[in-house]
Amino acid sequence: MDDPHPHSSAAPALRRLLDLLASGAATEDFAEVLAEARRQGAPAAVLAEIDDATWLALRVHRTMRQHRRREAELTALFDTAGDLAASRDLDAVLQAIVRRARMLLGTDTAYLTLPDQAAGDTYMRVTDGSVSVLFQTLRLSLGDGLGGLVAQTARPYATPDYRSDARFHHTGKIDAGVLDEGLVAIIGVPLLLGGQVIGVLFAADRSPRAFSPDEVALLCTLAAHAAIALDTAKALADTRAALAELNAANEVIQAHSAAVQRAERAHDRLTDLVLRGAEVPDVAAAVATLLGGEVGVRDAEGLVLAGRTPGADGLTDAIAASRAEGRAVRAGDSWVCAVLAGQEPLGSIVLHDRPDLDDADRRLFERAGVVTALLLLLRRSVAETENRVRGELLADLLSAPGRDPAGLTARGRRLGVDLGRPHLVLVAVVDAADRARLAGAASRYLFGSRGISAEHGEAVVLLLPDDGTATPGDAAERAADRLARVAGVPVTVGAGRAAAGPVALAAAYTEGLRCVRALRVLGREGDGASAADLGFLGVLLGDGHDVAAFVGATLGPLLDYDARRGTELVRTLRSYFDCGGSLTRAKDELHVHVNTVVQRLDRVEVLLGHDWNHPERSLELQLALRLQLLADG
């Protein structure tokens, strides 16, 4: 039966929004749905519902667009890895790498330069998107231009406006070529092989532009592929030369050729693992089988991601050397290779029990480091996207938990976060200038877990599933230590009690925030604790005001002793404090001899420790005695 009031329901508009999402419509089309409903005279409540649905649809649309962009980047990297494995045509591989660099960064042109050892200069090896013959035939003296700066420092450099940038040496020949091509913004990254710069990969725009860290890392990864292609081509060329010139050493040549083929098969196998969606442990297991040793992988903070890395604490210098040289280095009976994305350390891979690693196997080991870096970048990109979406949920939960608890719970369930199960809420703070570093450290701290984080107010809030293995205070202390190591600055963390449901979780956040503020007031910056760890201050700060637990923790030894022996240590201590510490007045109130009071207080000291009468401890004891008296009354 038709609806007699076709404009009284939001259902048609919601179906239209879903159609737009499914068809990949433009952003402007979504606003038209609400405008059409207004033109048709829909009620205010329906318009509000359509407005909320449009906002959500635009968020989904934006997330899907980001995923498609990430997918395009990763597909291009996988295609490049496939080219390296399948093609022996160096020109085709380098041309594909340069074309993909231009496509992924969205620049007007991309190009690759290589040194000419015979001529003592640098020449354009491959270009894509170039329209200037002068630029395409440009030859650069060593050390000149942005490329010279990249080659000298072995580090990426980017400039939003090449012509006005004074960081590198300008020459009339280079500036003329750049002007003829019309280039303005340029980024260059080194091709590294064995710690040596063997070329430079560039991307450039004909208008001013700033390049993001993600774009720098992506171009560095493509440069690593180009370096591998050049290295493989060189190895094959060396093999052919040896076959032509050393007929007398046929057995040696055949052994070398077999080693190269083994490296190619191994590289194909690693590439296949990546294309099939393998994880870091799968790559580590494959490398261990190929090289006949034990392989372990750790992240940048030293946490084990795969295998075992015995004695890894002693490999710090080797990891630093590998990072500096851009190649695997030997450390005792082990080999170590830093896992890098450009100059950013992502971790390390260690091969044990293979001290006799030859050049081919070492290159295979280094390629395993490149593949591992690719996998870690992929995992991090996915995790960052998920955490951004989940962080929006957490921010909404903390801002207005009571507005729509059921809706928040449903959103969390769709994102893989069950707000109905117990969670720990940690509130982390640093100086305002370091808050961005703390937010990044929180994302890395939660990487691989089901926790989420978000910036909220003056702090970064972390929501962790409570598995019952750690108290809130232990979780806060552990988080403070790890976040400080990742962020590089002291981090103070307060924990609320474990809670479930939006309203209870928001209350736990409030408790954690009060706790972290108390830690800072007490001069305990860089520490982590819960209200329960702060003694009587915890009773005042905690939402639960667990008086019984505080009394039991403070007076427990005396209560147990009185219960077992029938003594009156608790009553004696209360009288002593009530009488201002006067033994004479206390013995009159208790109707006992003064020696009895002294003996009882000696027993109190044995049970509570020699500091029981110090000011801070005395304050806790007096508060506990007062609370016990009120509870008994």
C-alpha cells in the first residue's frame, strides 16, 4: 500500500544516498538529496534525519576514496615488484618505475638520472611527461643542482620552488633546462646500493607544491626498486662478461650463475608472497628456508614481529651501521639488515647461524628487508586509516556519551569495537608543543591491537580491551613507559577503572583525567597510575569512592591481628591520634597502663612499618580510621 504522505519518511532519500555511494557519485550529488527533500516540503524531523545520513554518507565516501588511493599505490608497488621478478629488460623496468612515480604522486613529470663514470658527470636515463628536448638531453656536473645535493648526502630533498631555493648549487645550464621544461616544485630521492648513491629518482610539478612525508616514503620505495633493477642488471652483465672472458673457469662461472638464478627464484618467491597478501612471519619463514638459518624480525621499538632474535640487545650498533650504509652488515655469527622506508627506520631483520653469507645470499637478505619494509608500510597505512575512523567514534563517545548510547555502541560494533565489553581508559598528557608527537606515538603503541586512540581536550585518550591480566594502574605505567620511548618525551598517564558502555566509559575517562592531573600536581610527570594507586587521594579522585578497599589496604594488618588475637590495636591507634600523640592522655582514655599503650604502639610499628607516624603516612592512617568509624556507625 502506497504511503499517503510520501514526504513524511526519510526512506526514499536514504535509498538515494545508498545509490550514490554504490555508483561512486561526485561529492556534490549528495547535497542534492537534502535539497530535493526541502523542495518537496519534508518535515523538519525528516530533514534532520536526511542531513545526518548525508553527513555519514560523505564520511564513508571520503574513506572509500582514501582506500582506493592507497590501493592504487600498493597495486603499483606490487606491479613494480612483479616487473623486477619477471622482466630482464632494464629499460622497461626503469620506465615503468618512473611512470608509476609520476602517476602515484600526481606530478607533471618524473625522471631518473644515473652517473656516467667515463664522462665524470650525470645524465638523464629515463623521463616521463617531459616536453623539452633540452631538458631530456641535460647532463649535470657532479654536485650541481638538487640532484647533486641528494647524491652528496644520500638523503631525499624537496623544494616547493626550485628557482628560488638556495640550498643547492645553481648553474646556468641546469636552470635553463628547468626553465625550458617549466618545472617549479621538485623532489629527489637517492638510489642506494651498498651505502653508495647510484642514481637519483625525481618527480616534479610545473606549479608550486609541498610534498608530504608519505609521498617521500613512497618515492623512496620506488627508488629502492630501481636500485634493485640496476643491481640485478649489473649482476647479469657481470655474469655474461665472465662467461665470455673466462672460459677456463667454467665451473666457477656456472656456480656463480646458479647463485644468481637462485637469487632470482628467491626474489620471485618473496614477490609471490607479497602479492598473495602474506604477513611478516611468512616472509621471515621463507627467508630462513632459503638461506638455511634462523631469521627474526623486530619493529623500530625492538618488539618481536616474527621468529626469534636471540641477543638482539647487543645488535644496536650493527642496526645503526646497516641503516647508515644501506646494506646488510655482519655482527659476529649473524647478519643484520635495517628495514627502512627512505630514511625512516621501521625495524630490523636478523639472520643467525650463517656467518659465511656470500654476495648473492646477502643481496637476497637485503631484498627481504625491502619486502619487509613494504609489508610494514602496508600494515601501518591500514592501521592508521582504521584508527582515524575509530578515533572519531572515541571522540564522539567522550563528547556526548548520553546522547545516543545505542547508536555509539552500534557504530563501534561496525568498526570492530565492542563497547559493551569492559575496556580500560588511559588518559595521556605531555606539554602542548609535543601533543602531535604523542598522538603519533599512541597510534604506533596500539598498532596490531584492538585498541583505539584520539586527541581529546588537553590529552590523548587510549581505549584498550580489558582482558583482566593487568590492573588499570599497571596498564597506565606500562603505557607511560612505552609512549615515552616512542614519542621521545616524558608522558604522564592516568587510568580510569575498567568500564563497559558509552556512559560508563566516559565516566572512566573523567576519572583518568583527574588522576593524570593529580600526578602532575604531585610532581610525578612521566609516571602512570590509577586512582587506586594514589592512596587516600585515589579515594577522593575515583568515581567509585571505594572506601572499604582503602580502609582494608591501609589498616589491613592491624584488623587481621586484632581479629586473630582479640587485641585492640586499631582502638589504641585511634585513641593515640585523637589525643594528639599523647601517651598519657591515651592511657587514660583506654583505661590501661602507659606501658600497655607503648607496647601496643610498638606492635603497630612492627605490622605497619617504622614510618607509620610520619606525616604523610599518619594522614592516611587517620583518614582510614575515620572512614572505618563512619562505616561501623
